[in-house]
Amino acid sequence: MTPGRLCILIFLGATIAACASGPKLARVEVPAVSPTLARVYFYRTMRLASTMQPPIALNGQEVGTCKPGGVFFWDVAPGTLQATVGAAADYGRTFTLAAGEEKYLRCSIAIDSLAPHGLLQVVAPEEAHEEMHDLAFTGRTARQPQ
């Protein structure tokens, strides 16, 4: 095997290993959000920079990781929330949620002249459901149907 082919195989192996694993969201029984809480979904469809998986935080508390091909949710008390990805709070989102409300945030990695950094984008529910359908559920709060 030539060194070039070996490098390609190593790169492909690292890229595949870096992607989220778990059951597809479509096959997971996600409980309804409690009427006294709100829910935030985080997901990442983009495979670019797959080895970069920065932490995601809500109001400063780490709640998960921005994994390529992954989706998870976090239930919170209603109110104003600040979501950030990685150390770059400048690229976060601040929003308000009412009891029973859900918000969908797509995580991505931007590569600019300074350095790669995570981004969060608010997505409409219909678009988010379509994009999340085949992603791997990486959360801890849902259960799979028997």
C-alpha cells in the first residue's frame, strides 16, 4: 500500500469514527415536553471538521456535544436562555422560551481566517424535524420503544 493511500484510509477512518453513533432519532420514543418545562434540541448535520466536537452549554452549564450526525435535547425551566458552543460566546444565541415550547438549534463548524469555531442557528420546527429525522440520538433522556 502506498503512503498516499494509507493517509487517505487513516483520514477516512478518523472521519467516520468522529461521527455520532446511536439509534436514529426517528426510531427513538421521545417523551412530550412537560407542560412546566421548555425543550431545546441541538443537532449537527454537517460532517465538515468532524473531529471538532465542541461542548454545547445552556446558561453556562454544559449539556452536550456538537457531534456530526447527532441530535439531543435538553429540558429547561422557561425563561431567557443563552446557548453557546465551544469557548466562543460571540457565536451563541440568546432566546426566550415559554412553558411547553420547543426550540431547535443547528450546530455547525465555521472555518474562517482566525480559527475554526462553532456556530448555532435557530431553525424552524418543520425544517429541523426533516433534518433531524435520520440523525443519531446522542442524548440521555429518551427511551427506545420495545
